[in-house]
Amino acid sequence: MRKFVFNLNSTAEYFKKKLLLNTLVFIVSIVVGMIFFHKEEIVINPTSQDFSSLLVNNTIVCLLIIVMGVLSFGFLGNFVLIANSVVLGRIIIGVFNLYGIVPLLHYIAPHFIFEISALLIATAISQETNKFFYNFRHQDIKIIRIKYNLIASITMFVLLVIAALIESNL
């Protein structure tokens, strides 16, 4: 257990700068979505989805981020994150304009931390291939740590499972 915690801490340190940058991009994109759609009102029609469909959908989004990043040396994964963030900003402001803060706290907030953390980790993993491009142009080689990418992927999936469990029970 001690070794696992150490590896988790090392993985967090390895991805620290990318996670901070991705968090900043995520927050800015939400704000942009809220600004662009500030007059919109979204009617809530809550439908309960089962655990497996939520998990599959969220896993597909994370895998899409990773694959798009791998195919584009880390760049297209950012666009998937930005698009999701702008849509989330639109939903937040649209629901808030019509109903206030309570539905946001009840339906979005409980699973928000876990799902968004998984998306941010997926984006950080997708940016790893950026090192290939860097290594072609520079003398100092940046190493891609497969071990940390694997630990981050497992962490991402665990976060998606937790988010789906919470969301399916709302």
C-alpha cells in the first residue's frame, strides 16, 4: 500500500504542470461558455441513467481525449476538453438563469469533482505525445514515463467509476 501511495504521489508530481494548466484552461472555457450563453435558459428534464451507460459514455469521452491527443501530438485532446467545458458553462448558466443554484448543487456538484478530475487526467495523458515532437527538435530529451501514464489511466478510470456511481444514484 505504501508503494502504491508513493507511486500515486510521484504520478501527481509528474503531471503537476499539465494538470494545473488543464485546470486553468477548463475554468476559462467554462467562463467563456457562461459569457457566450449568459441569456440562455435551459429547462431541466432530469432522466436517471444507469451506472453502466454513464460509465461507458464518460469513458468514451476520456478515451476520445487521449486518442485525439495521441494522434495530434497532444493538441486535439485540448479541444475536446475545451468543448466540454464550454458546454458545461452553457448548462451552468442556463440552469442557473431559470432555476437558481439549487439544481446545480443537487445534480451537477455531487459527481462534478470526480468526472472533471478524470477529464483533466485524460487531457494530461494526451499531452504526453507532445514530447515526441519536442524530442525531434531539441537536444535535451524529454522522457515519457509509461508507468506514470498507466497509474494516471487507472486513477482516471477509478474516478469515472465513482462519478458514475454518484450520478446514477441522484
